[in-house]
Amino acid sequence: MESNNVLLRIATVEDAARLVEIYDGYVLNTGATFETKAPTKEEFAKRMEEVLPMYPYLVAEMDGEIVGYAYAHRYRERAAFDWTVEVSIYVEESHKKHGVGRKLYTKLEELLKLQGITNLYACVAEPNGVDPHLTMASPIFHKKMGYDLVGRHNEAGYKFGRWYNSLVFEKFINDHTENMKPVIPFSEIKYDL
């Protein structure tokens, strides 16, 4: 069921308390993140401050309430990775399957393309069989969004007394050329939401 009343905006550090509430659900109840202890609001705000000047960090609102968020961050520290980012998305459980994730990722990709980013990577947890803490929803979502499975780390994360695989999905959003122009920091691009 697609919802037409999803509004997107750029996140601010003032959103940290609500975003950490959403993230807590993933940390405490699912294998989707390999983090096992929920960050504090202050820790989460610090993480956001590290991302915001360079990359987009989006929130989705429905009826004035934040119901999900997506962001990009540096993939690796070496300079040759400047055109590559890792993307992450979290949608509150009660708002999944309403088009929130698709809207967030579509806009995130559009903004990253404007910056000159070429490669997107998503690291996605995969259960080993039927699992009460994780489904195949995220791998399926990424495939639907045009990402290709390019790697698998078998039994890479241990949580809830069980082992989880980590899948690596890839998507190209700009051409790979010689003499690549530097990536434009997000704070310097012009965009519409």
C-alpha cells in the first residue's frame, strides 16, 4: 500500500531523539543491524553531525511524525573511494510497506547523483534460515531498488545467540570516466525535496 502523504526533508541534529527511537527498535529487536547496544541520543547526534556537511541525511514524515530515515556516509577512508558511499535506511515497523523506504532511497540516490557520487553500497544482514529476528525483506527491497548482490560475508555477525550473514549490494548512479570531477559536498549543492 503506497502512501501519498509522505513528506521528505533534510534531517537536523534536533531529530536525533526520534531517529534513535526508530533505530532502537532495530538494535534491540532485529538482526538488521549488528549493533547490539542502542546509542544514546548524544552519540546518535554526533554521528549525524559527522555525515551532514558532506552527504544527504533524509527523514520521512507522515502526519507530522518522523517514520523513517535514510542517509549516506563515506564507504572507505582512502581518497580513491571519494566517489563511493554506503547507504542506510531505517523505517519504523508500523510504517513499512507504505512506500516510505522507496521514497527515501529514490530521493537519496537523486541527491547523491547531483553530488557526483558513482557507486552506492548497502550492507544488509541475511538470516541463516527462518529467524524470529530477521526476514529477507531488506535483500528483496534492495533488489527491487536496482541494487545487485556483489558480495557475501558468511556468518559475519553474532547476535541473539545466532549467526548472520552480511550481504553487499551495489548500484551505479553516475558514469565512471577518466578525469572524474571532485564530489561536491552536500552542503554546497542546490536541490529540491
